[in-house]
Amino acid sequence: MNQTPKALRLHLGIFGRTNVGKSSFLNFVAGQNVAIISEIPGTTTDVVEKAMELSPLGPVVFLDTAGLDDASALAGRRIEKTRAVFGRADVAVLITEPNRWTATEEEISREAKARKVPLLILVNKIDTARSNASFVETLRTHGDYLETSSIDRSGREAFLAAFKRKLTALCPAHFSTPPALLGDLVPAGGLVVMVVPIDLEAPKGRLILPQVQAIRDALDHDCGVLVVKEREYAAFLDKLSSPPDLVVCDSQAVLKTVADTPPNVKCTTFSILFARLKGDLRVLVQGAFAIGKLRSGDRVLIAEGCTHHALEDDIGRVKIPRWLKQFTGADLEIEVRSGHDFPKDLKAYKLVIHCGSCTLGRKEMLTRIEQSSLSGIPMTNYGVCISYLQGVLERALSPFPGILEPSPSFFKP
């Protein structure tokens, strides 16, 4: 892994009217042509993503959207995708122009406030006009602002310095003090054993993203890491002079790993660690108990954050549906959605089972959990679901004793 994963980057949504200069601004910040610009309204037809480094702020990804006042033939679908970006953005950057505050700007500001997304207003095109006092007063009532001209390259460095200062002040706290994936569960100098199957889903010559991130997090917290396959795990435990401080396994190997792990050693899965890092572990644990209430004809949504090519025995499309039907004895209707294609209306489903969200930002995952809760539809994730179905959920939650309240028996299938 040579670059910071997109999911760990600060997501900056660029919003505004058509032809206000959103794509020009992205090119201006990037210092290169990453988005097509044109005087024709509606040139940006889909969300354009651009990852870059903004030192000293760090790695970010810009989400350039279509104008919310788009009146073209495909306007409805474009605007729908633009609105969805509010659920992904950690900071909203509203592009406008001098002395123009329309219903579109008002709507974007209102939406950002409703979604609790920090708002930074960028007044573009100051080479054509200067903001008057009345307009500046309007800006101040809606949030912080900066002025620039996306075609004035001479002022680029000064603007970027100011832009990064504003973003640093606005970005969520977890970007300045990122939470640990597992480092807070293990003392400095401790040992983490990671049980990593090498199967069809393992990329050739590499480990999958959650495993790489877990190794890096352990090293960042001054812990040692022993990586083994599930078949060799028990033999390696016997070679250790003292038990490990934590064992983390792939969800598909949880039953065997739990059986081979001494009762006094904390044990969990990569997916459960990501449930805590990216979302609300308690809510996702509670959601697993809806599995026992599923009946024939019920619809279950399998939500994948990435858009990988499905393999022969794919975990989300094949294995979990098979295990669900075996566990419940019910003829369930399973629907799969991938990437950012998450349904707006969840009321048709009885349960949402989400992946570990290693490719999604925390904001997007929390937005999905909130959407599910507001719809009254339980949500769980792959790791929690599989541990529940295998009858080892209580054991897989042993590193998180607060989750077991009020009674461990509550968590037994």
C-alpha cells in the first residue's frame, strides 16, 4: 500500500451552482487539469473524485459535484448524486461568486447545517467583481469564507495557505487525533496475532486493505505483530513463551480461531474492529439480533462499500446469504448494493448487513447507520453477523467489555 487509503482521507465536498467555477477551483487547487471545464452548463455530470496531499493538513479527497441548479435533461439524477455527497463530506466547500447569493446557495448552506457538515464558502471570480459590504455580511451569517480567482495563478500559493488554515480549523476532531483501530486494546510492547487466510479472495502477492491497516496501526502503537494462516495458528501459539495480548482474525476463520485461542486471550475479527472505527459498534451488535426474527419472504440488503469483482464463493454475495438461510431456515430475498449506491428508502428491508467499510469514510458509514436507524431498520456488519451466525459473538466481543452490558447471555444466539 503506497498511498493513504481514500477512506482515511479528509473528504471535501465542492458544491455550488452550474458554471460558478467548481471544477475550475478544483483544477486551481490541484495545480493541474483534473476536471473538465467549459462554459456549457452541466459539464460535470457525475461526482469527480481527486485525491491529493494538502500539507500540513495531510491527505484529502475532493468530491466535485454537479450544480444543484442543473436544468438539463439528466438534472434529476445528477442532483440526486450531488445531494448524496453531503453524506460523505467531512467539510462542505460552497463555491459562489461576488454579490450573488441565490436560493441555491441558501439550500446548500441549509443542507450542510442540517447534516452538521462544517461549511466553508469560497467566493470565486473576484477578477470580475469585488464583494460589496452587504454581500460580505450575508456570507458571515452562513459561515467562514475566503475569496479567490481560479484563473489568477499568481495568487495561488497565498490562497492555498489560507485555505488550508480554514480547513484545519473546520475539520472534524478525529482527523487531528485519529482513533486507534486496535492500538488502544493492546499495551505498548504487546503482541498482536493476526490470523489471515490466503484464499481466493486474497489479492495475488498482497494482503487485503483491512489487514494492512491493522498491521500499520499496531506498529504505530509500538506493538509487535505475528501474522499467520489459520492452519498454522495453533502451532505458532505453542511456540510463544507467553500468550498474545490480542488475536484478530478474518471473519471467515472466526470459528476455528476462537476454538484455538485460550479463554484468557482477547479475540476479535478485522471486520468488528472496523465496525468500531468507522461506525457505532453497539448499534451494529444490536442489529445482529434481528437475524433470529427473519421469516420467509423478508428482504435483506447486503451493502458493500467497494465495487470488487465478485468471486466464485464471494463473502457478501454467496457465503453470508447461504449462512443466513441455513441459520433461519427461511427463504429470504437477498439484494446486494455496491459502492456509494445505498438506497435512500430502507423500509422495504427487514435487515441491512454492511461490509467492514474499509473503503468508506467514517462520515459516510455513520450517515448510513443514521439512515437505517431513522427508518427503523436494524443494521449489522459482516464481522458481527458472521460471529453471531457461528455462535461466537460473545467471544469475538471480548476486547470490548462495555458492549456486553447488561448481560453476556443477551448476546447468545
